[in-house]
Amino acid sequence: MRARGRRPERRETHLAEAAVKYGEAKLASAPEIPRELVPAVERLTEIDEAFKAARLVAAQLRERIEEERQSARVPVGSPTRRGPADLSALSASEKIRLGLQQLSEREAR
């Protein structure tokens, strides 16, 4: 009688071990999915559902990162940004001339 009572326990143990191996194999087949996104579960259907959800999260993160990267990209041919010019080396008359030139450029716009 005891032998019969242990068989279901062994089966459950073997099923749990098989589920763990299945989950590990799925993770190994998809290196883009972090292990932390797939919780440890014992049923194959739960593993598949968790894996599907993790794949969706990873894809969404990839899209966000790509969008941020694209928005930070500077278009080819765009002028470089310049900070305020150091005018300390200019004489007073050169500063006045530069100021008048900038004023006329602004008025022309």
C-alpha cells in the first residue's frame, strides 16, 4: 500500500522537474527575455502564459528604447549647437559693430 501512495508523489515530483526544465529551455531559446520576467510556476500552461507576457514586456521595452534613441538622434547636416560667444577678446567698437549687425539681422526676419 505504501508503494502505491508514493507513486503519485513521484509523478508530481517528475512533473514539477519537467516543468522547470521546460521553463529553462524556453528561456534559453529566447535570450532577449530576462529571467526575472518569467516567474517560477509548475504548470506548462502557466509557463507558456508567463513567457508570452514576458515576451510582450520585452518587446515594449525595446520599442521605447528605440523611440528614445531615435528622438535623441541629430539629423544629418544639422548645424552644430553653439554656446554664447566669448566676446571678452573683442574691442568695444567691435562689440558695438557685432551688436548692430545682430540687431539688423533680427529686424530683417
